[in-house]
Amino acid sequence: PPPPPPPTVCSSLLGLGQVMRALAAHGGAGHVPFRDSALTALLADALGGNCVTSLVVCVPPTAKGLADSAAALEWGTAAMRVRTMARRNEGEVLVSAQRAAADLLEALHLEALKQQALVQGMPWGSGDTGAQHAVAGAVAAGARAAVALEAKKAAAARRA
């Protein structure tokens, strides 16, 4: 027979069962012991939060371990009684296309500088990091200026 699971696994699964029973009994309106185990604390948002959760119960198609399979299916049936009220998360996120493009150009130029330094045999991050940051800052400022110039050209072309 296989060795028994460690006690922490057993206590985590026991805690998960208690959480599922509490959620199924009163829909999470009362006390739900999410903090009783590390597993339930980790799954708190998925089990009782604002999301849709799926559960897959796997059982072997053999008679071996029939009691465990029946217990797993009973547990899955109990878990299906849990109802959550998932809502669409709606909010407004403002992203400046120019700023995003500038940040992308900055990252690309910084990566190019890093690769150039490594090709020249200067390990990136060693030596005069102040000079490296100054060069990267100058490149980033140039990238932002180029993006601003392109934006002005595009705006002028739209007006024409």
C-alpha cells in the first residue's frame, strides 16, 4: 500500500472540507474558516470570492480504492452546492499610448545598451553604474522626444 499522506496535507484537506461545508450551508454569510489552513487561505478568493470556480474530481475506473472514489465524489457533490455571486469587475483604466510607447522604447534601448556592454566585455551592473544609468536616462529621454515628435506629426496629419 502507498504511504499515508503527510499530516499537513490531511489537515489542509480537512480545512478545505470545513470551508466548503460552511459556504454551502449559508452561502458565506456567517463565519467561514478560511484561515484555518494554508490551503484554504490561499484559495479564499477562488472559493468564496468574486469569481467563477471549476472543480474536477478524478476517480479511477477500477474497483480498487472504491471507498476513496466514493468519498471524493461525495465531496465533489457537496462542493457543487457552494454558490458565489460573481460580478464583472468593471473600472476605467487610462493608458496613454504615447507614454506606453515611450516606456517600451526605453526598455528596448536599455536592453540594447546592456547587450552592447556585455559584448564589449563590461559586465552590466558592475563598475560605474552611475554612468550606465546616465546613458540609459539619456536614451530614454531621446526616445520620449522621438515619440512626442511622432505624435505631433500624426496630429498634424489628421488635421490636414
